[in-house]
Amino acid sequence: RQDARPTRAISLLQFSLITMLKTKRNHIWAFDLEWIPDLPTGRRVYGLDASISDNEVREIMWQEGGATPEKPHPYLKTMLCRIISLATVIRKVEGNKTKLKLFSLPQDASQILDEPSILRRFLLGVGKEKPQLVGFNSRNSDFPILFQRSLVHSLSMPTFCARPQKNDKSTIDYFYRYGEDHLDLQELVSGWGKATPSLHEIAQALGIPGKIDTTGSSVIDLWVDGNIGQIVAYNQCDALTTYLVWLRLAYFAGHFTDQEFHYEQELVKNLLQDKITLGETHLQKYYDRWQELQQLF
């Protein structure tokens, strides 16, 4: 996924409807995706035959997407891209106990998972569990690519796509822009133009790890080199960062007391430590960076 995602100006009407968090849900999925140019789609869209190499197809897609010498790999329309990794932090309250889980697709970071499998696993899970979805710039990027690429692969996801009848307040509606079933944190914290931060910027400002070693623009290079493990690791860190930004926002909105907020952060630290103990050592750098940043406050 490329860093330079376009952010659309919010109209006065939309801005008036985007308010601070109204509720704290007991079940949320803070998610993040990584994607790259999809070569079969590029060949179909631009009429390229089999004699043209994969590298040439990518270059043509970037040229058609507005490449410049200063920006050779521009942000491409999500319909033209392929999802290669998905990560989500799952927070679920059962009784008086809060559980956290870090889930990734592919689950085996040494294996490449085909895009339809990623889409099916995630969207079927969302349709069944009905969590609140939380992303960062997800309204304009992560969310559209989910259903655009599902259309490409002729997938049917009725439980994910279910929408309520008029005046039905009980049915989850992920497509309703002004509800809270899908929260785009970037919309919540932004106003106009230069007031819009990137995930890295807001994370660093809050004392939360942002990008470490890898950026969205380098995902394609990692993919070409066959380093899916580093892509998954980068994806997991962005999901964790998204969750921690949500946690700070929920605290700001008054949904956690000081003690509860401290407890929720400790749950994230415990999750990281458990994952590190199980061999996911890439999360050690994320944990250490978080500790360093907190000491600066």
C-alpha cells in the first residue's frame, strides 16, 4: 500500500455530521490492509498482451496513474490493485473481561495467500460477528478496495452487505457514512486540508509507534523480493497503531476513566509480549519504540 493516499475535502454538511465518538462498542476490529498493483487487472484494463513482462505492466500502470520523476509509484485506484495482507486488532468484551487478539491474513507469514481467500475470511467474519470496524483513511481506501476486489472475484457476501430497513436501528450498516458501525479515525480527527494528519504523524504525536523500517511505498519492493513476512509484520504494526489511536480517541471522548485507559494500554502491552514470546519477534521493535516514545512525555 502506498503512503500518499488522497484525502477528499469534507463538505460543511458532512463535517457537521462527523462528531466525536458517541458510543464505546464491546466488539471492535481495528483493521489495516496492504495492496500492490494487480497485474491481471492491469493487463485487462490497458489491453496488454502476454508478451509484455510483469515489470513492464507495473510501469504502465504507474504511468497511467500519473507517475512523475519525483513520484514514480503514484497511488493507484484501488480497483486496479490486489490485497496481499490484512491485519486486525480484535477487542471483545465478554462479561467483565476484555480480550484482545491480533489476527492476520496470511496467518503463516512465509506463505502467500490468494486474494479471494483473504476477502472471504475477513468479510465472512465481519458478516457473522458484526463488529464495529475501525480504520484510518479507511472510508476512501481500505473499505472500497474490500468490495471492489470482491466484485472482481465474483464473491457473494450478503451478511457483510446487509442494510437495515428504514427506521431499523438494530441492524449493523457498514455502508452508512454517518453512523458508527464503520469509523474512519482520520475523518474524526481531521478538519480541512493541512489539518489532516497521516497515521504516522498522528501516532508519533501521541507517543505511539508509527512507521518502523518500512513504509507503504516500499511494499511493492518487498513483494517483488518475495518478502511477504516483512509485509505482514508492517501490516500488523499499522493495525496496532490504528487501535491505539482509537483507544486514545475513546479516552478523549470520555468512554474510559483514567484507570480504565491505563488498563486498556496494559492489555496491548500484554498482547505484544505474548506474541513476542511465541516467536513473533518483529513486534519487539514495536514494543520497544512504544516504550521509548512514552518516556518522552
